[in-house]
Amino acid sequence: MRILAVLGEGGHTKEMVRLVELLGEGYEFGYVLVADDDLSEKKITVPGPVFRVIRPRDKAHNLPNDVRKFLVCAWQAWRAVRQFRPRAMISTGPSVAVPVALVCKLAGVKVIFVETGSRVTALSTTGRIMYRLADLFLVQWEPLVAKYPRAVYAGRLC
């Protein structure tokens, strides 16, 4: 089974790499990274093709520019999904997960989202969006299940 793993930077990558390792053998992984993230690719321990996409939004939050970048990112994600043909997509929270997940949903790919472990009492912005989008929404802290009934408590990844 092919799984498309969306890596973020820093802690998101650490959690995703750990999750890939925990899933073990029997899966073929492909990875989506933002184009300007040079460190995450070096942390991948289970080999697989790497697809680069543009960062979907800037810290400055310029709406017209963010919309344009989101659409370009989605187009690049579409090409990656079409080429890799995953059965599922999994992510631990970076904003790039949103356009990739939308593309995956349109392509009939199951979307699994694991809220980052740093979110103990409230979801991240990406988590709030993905809560509505994901086929399976996992959290790493039990208090979040009370606030988000569709969430499944999965325990800590790291």
C-alpha cells in the first residue's frame, strides 16, 4: 500500500518521520515537502520518492498572494498524487497539508491527519481545517477528544 507523507519543518518532520517508522514495513512511502525545506529530506529514514511543492502561504498573510500560492501548491500536489498514486495521505500538521489533502480527497485518496503533539488543549489552525477534511483525525492528547468528538486519541508519537 502506498502512503503519501506530508512533511513540515522542525517538529512536524520529526513526528512524521517517527510515525513512518512506527508504521513499519508493508508500506511504500512517498513524501511531500515544501521546495525551500532542505533539512527535512535529510531526516527521512524510510526511502521513497520526494515531491516538492511551493509553500502555500507566507507569514505576512497577503491574501491575494496566499491564494495564488495555494493554487500553485495544489497543482503541484495534484501532479505528485497522479504520479505516486497513494491509497492514503498522512500528515502531522504543517500548513502544506491542507492543499495536499484537498487534492487527495478529489482523487479519492483517504486523508489521515495527526494533530501535532504540541497542541494539548486546542487544535492548530491546520488542525481546525483538517478536522473537517480528514477521513481519520487523530490527536495525541486526551483533552482534545472532549472538545472534538470525531477525534481519536492515539497517544504520543515521540
